[in-house]
Amino acid sequence: MISECGMLPTGFGTVSHNILSRLNADPNFEVRQLALSHRGDPEVAKHAPYIMYPVTRDGSFGDDVFLPIVNVYKPHIVIPVGDPWMSSYLFSNTQVNGQNIRTIPIEIRKNIKIITYYPLDGVKPHAPWIEQMSLADVSVFCAKFAQDAVRAINDSIRSIYIPHGVDSKNYCPVSKEQRDSYRKQFNMSGLDPFLVGMVARNQARKDYPQLFRAIAIARKIIPNLYCYCHAVKVDQGWDLNDLAHQEGVQDRVIFNQTLQTPSSGVSVQEMNLIYNSLDLFVLPTQGEGFGLPLLEAMSCGVPVLTTDYASTADLVKESGGGELIEAAIYHYRGGDHNIKRPITSETHLAGLIIDMWKNKEKRIKYGEAGRKFALKMDWDLIVGDWKKLFNSLMFPVATDEIMVREIV
């Protein structure tokens, strides 16, 4: 598997680690990770239950080491996980003495099955990405939205739906005593404060500005409203502390001081307590490949709100674990392959937050539905689908159909 290092507390890291660690525990499978962002630090490698191959330079997506690894390890299946452009070298040609030479020689490629696992987060996927998927043996989609978007352009691509999962044993409801004890550190004043939270990297796709504007509106109705942000204050997106001041909510926004870099994080156990401390989880977004924090929040029994767009809309509709936020407008962000993206309506989001605050019974109903849904999305079950896929590729039967469990 070519993916972000499984020891990193990122979305791609979480996905790869949960798949690889479970496959590695099965004696029928031998797994390796070409671990992006891993430069061979032994302190990182010793915590992985599977072998990780490091890259040789910062910013590498594996093109520097892929062929040497394949020549020695000789895998039957290669799975690039991440944005499509990260693994374009698997399907491209290289100029050598004026001739187009395949990056992966034909004699090597014919012995490898390539399964793409790309999280597409917007309508009308970029044409080169479609081309890459057409050259793969199978394209796996973690969202039905993405699979439908690709099929609308090229329905000949062999594809199946296997969603991301959640560790429902570690992301689970806790007792009221544990919840109340953890919330004390946030130093929220007033009687029965209402805590809204967002877990998302500080980057342009995440609508933090719209969240802060919604908090500014909703606080006029909710006297003890607070907003927890699980993100680095200054990252690819904004200076969130300055943004909170500009929107007049600096006294209501809580940051996790542990997060100083994009690769920093907290333990799964503490992350579970963070989710459980929330009265409401929100994810205003301009597009997600899946939306792992939504599913993790649901697994903790927390009701959710997210933008009515792409994969996150599918998650809420399928789970019944929350409600969808309307878009105020749609736009095309520069350098984003002309993907049409929503900007979340701060007024609608504020209205939904106020309604959730008023209606505890609704919050309980959504929380219970989300937890029930998450139990069916446990990684142990999801990895079972991957095993079926591998077996169908390596030991094909008369039919060309790929057999996997239907997620219902």
C-alpha cells in the first residue's frame, strides 16, 4: 500500500493503518507500506505492526523508491491511497532519450494488480484522474457519491464501493462522569454550556470562517455557546485565532494547544473523550473524500451537522445521525481543477445549531442513530470487504463480478 505513514494522526494515515494492521494479523496476507512522510525514523517504525518502507526525500509520493521496492518485494497487489495526483507516476510515461518509456516497465506491471483508492471530494473529477482509474485493475471508492461521479463520465471503469470505517470499540460513548470531568479543562462559564465542535485540518476546503460567523449569530440566542476547534491555529488555511477575533467570537472559541503542526495529534483515547465532550459535531466543508471525523463522532453517539455536498451528505442521509447544512453559494476555487464547491450558509448553520440546542430529544435520536450506523461500519467488517476483493482478483471465478458485502 502506498499511503501516508500509518503512524501519523491524519486521515490517510488512519485509513491505511486500520486496513494494514488488520490484514497483517491474518496469516493469509503479507503486507508492506510504502510510507509517505516517513524518512526511516526507527522510533516511528517500531510502533507499526507491519513493515514500512521509507521514502528518500521530503515531499516524496513514493516515486523515488517504488521500483526498487517492487523489484525486491514483488507484490501481487499495489494500492495507492490518497489524492490521485500523488500516484500519477504509476500510470505515466518518462522521457528517456526522446522516447516515452513507462515508469513501471510492462514486464513488471503485468504481474501486479493495481487497485486505486482515491477519495474524490467534488463533482466532475479531473480528466487525468479518470484516465488513471481506467488504467487500474479496479478502482475502489470510499463514497457512493464519488463512484457515481466517475461512472457518469466513464462507466467502463471497473469499480466497487468500500467505505472507510471506524474503530467503534475505541470511539464509543463514555459515562456522564467521564464526559463532565473532561469538559472541565475547557473552562466554560455559565450554567450548562453548549459545546459545538469541529475536527478538521485548517485548510481552504474546511469552512472555518463560516463556522465562526454562525457561532457569532447563534450566541445571540444561546447564552453559553462555545466552539471547540481541533486544528492547528496557523496552517494552510487561516490564522484561526485572528479569524475568531475578526468575527467577534474569540471568547467562545477553544483551541487544543497540543496541536502545533499538521502531524501532531492526541491519542485515540483522548480523541474519544474530545468527541464525547461535544453536544454537537459540525463539519461545514467545501468537499470531503469521506469525512472520517463525522463517522468517529457518530460512533461516540454525538449528533452531527455537515454541508449538503459530496460524500458527507451521503453519510448523514444513510446514517440518520444528523442534519445537512445548505450552501449559500457555489464557487470555483483557483488551482482546484474547476471543481464546483459550496460555501456553507452561516445563517442556516446558525439556525441548525440553535434548533439542536433547543431540542435535546432530537440530539439523542440522532446520536443513537449515528452510533447504530457506526457499528455497521467498524473497520473489522470493512477490512472483510477488502479481503473478498483481493481473493476475487487473485483467484477469479467464472463471473467477472467482484463480490463484496453490501453496506446497509
